[in-house]
Amino acid sequence: MKDKEVRYFENPVEYREENEGEIVGVAAVVSKRTNLVWYDEIIEPGAFDDVLGDDVRALMNHDPNLVLARTKAGTLTIELDGTGNLTYRYKTPERSYAKDLEDAIKSGDITQSSFAFRVKEDAWEFSKDRKANDLRKIIKLERLYDVAPVTYPAYQDTTVAKRSFDENKPEPEENQPNKKLLRDLYIKLKKLT
């Protein structure tokens, strides 16, 4: 799965007893700036519009051996809520690991969700003063692989995003002699006044 990225969020996943063991989660939130250490990221509203028909799996902790549900099988529903956030729901299947996960969600031991995807279109805004992180805006997804209730909501696999950042970042100022010269002159003038 070339260029696959995974994002984990502190989004809720919950068990709904009234719906016969249904698990409901928010896999991704739009319009929320998230710090990825070397840059920030925002998923734009509409980013998921083209991938809602993908054959998506619900996996426990993104483990392909622990399938919980699948859209193609009709056991997983993915949709956007009123604000464009990506949500998912499935009924717990009769598999031991799924029953164990259901118990962990019911007890509050597992409360977060995640999703795996490939980007089709993004845009970068680079900080000019370096007081803020550079910003990556995810505009459109090319593929949605899976959604997952997860144990740890951490950014574990961002190598593709890092490569995209490195490919798009502007040339450092020290490699741009005129800008560096002007900046140095400005600093000297500032000290004189």
C-alpha cells in the first residue's frame, strides 16, 4: 500500500447497548489543526467525499488479521456527520478478539479511533517567521483503507507525510543569498536604531 498514511485522534469510540452491541466511532475530524511535531495538519471539509464508496475495513488497532467489519460485506457503515467528520459503525461480530474489544470499549479502556488513507491532493502553507509550524492541508483523499478503534492515539506512521513535507518545503534562506543578505542588513539596521 504505497503512500499509506495513518492518523490517530482522540476521537470517541463507544459501545451502544440499545443497538444490540453496535460500536460507533469518529475516525477523523475536519477543520482541526493537529500538531505532527515537524508540521501541523488540517483535514479540509470535503476531503472524504470521493472515498466514501471505497471498500473499507474496520480493523482492531489497524491489524489486518483482526477484521471487525467491511463495507463491501455490508457489515461496516462509514459516513460523514453534519460537520464533515468521518464516522463509522458496526455490530460486534462473533469473533473472540471482537468480543474482547467490545468489552474494552464498554469498560472505557479503549476510547479512541484512527483511520488509514492515501492523499490525492494537499497544499502547504509555510511559516515565514518560524513562530508557527508549517501547515499541511489535506484537501482530497485518493483512498480510504480502514478505520480502527485503537489503544494508543499517537502519530505512529507519518513517514509518507514527512516525505511530502520534505518535497514541498521551500528552499532554506541560507540557500537564497539575496534574502539572507537583506535579512542580515535589516538586523544590523535594527541594532543601530
